[in-house]
Amino acid sequence: MVKKLVVKKLKAISEDSQLSATIRESAQQIWLAGLGAFAKAQREGNKVFDALVRQGETIQKTTRKVAEDKVTEMAAKATGTWDKLEQVFEKRVARSLHSLGVPTKDDVATLSKRVAELKAAVDKLNAGAPKATKPKSAAAKPVRRAAPKARAVPKAAA
């Protein structure tokens, strides 16, 4: 019976040794795989880094283009809004000036045109009429009036 127990213990130790050896062998393989990955990362790290930089530049260009498009779109909308606001303001000012009786630019332009037409008509009429001649002597010598003479004022009877 002792013999059976010793054999059983030897088998258990043997199984533990095999398990222990398997674990050690697996741990060694994991360690070696880690070292291999580290060495490969060192060799190919620059390639991966450069590829990541190129991808980042591409994404940055795309993002910048989209942002510029949005800024342009918003600027166009803002300009349109300012134009509408300016038109509303101009209409209100024009309405206020009209209610006060202030002539508009068109009114002044119409009156200027009418004045020009009337001036042309007057010039045409003056061109057809004979010119009046003035006497040269009257134009050359100014007329002098004699100073009034002093009158004798009667003295009051004393």
C-alpha cells in the first residue's frame, strides 16, 4: 500500500511537472512574441507613423474645406440679411421724408429737367425778339440831382 501511495505521489508530481513545464513554455512563448512585436514595431514604426500623418493631413484638408464652405455660406446669408435690413430702413426713411414734404431725388430731377426746358424756351423767345438799344450818353453819365436848397424858416412872432 505504501508502494501504491508513492507511485500515486510520483504520478501527481510528474503531472504537476508537466503542467508546470507547459505553463513555463507558454509563458516563454508569450514573452518571445512580445519581444518580436516590439522589434517589429520599432522597424515598422516610422512607416506607420508616416501613414498616420498622411491620413491626418487628408482629414485636416477635408475639414478645412468644409469649414470654409460653411463660413462662405453664412457670410452670404448675413449679407442678404443686411441688404434686406438696409432696404427696409431706406423705405421707412423715404416714407418719413415724404410725410414731412421733403422732395425726393426723383422730384428734384424732374424739376431740374423742367427748369432746363423752360430756360430753353425763354432763350428761344429772346432770340427772336429785337434787341432794345440803350442810349450811350445815358449809360455813360450818371444823372446828378441838385441838392435841395435850404428854405428860410419864418421865425415865430415874438
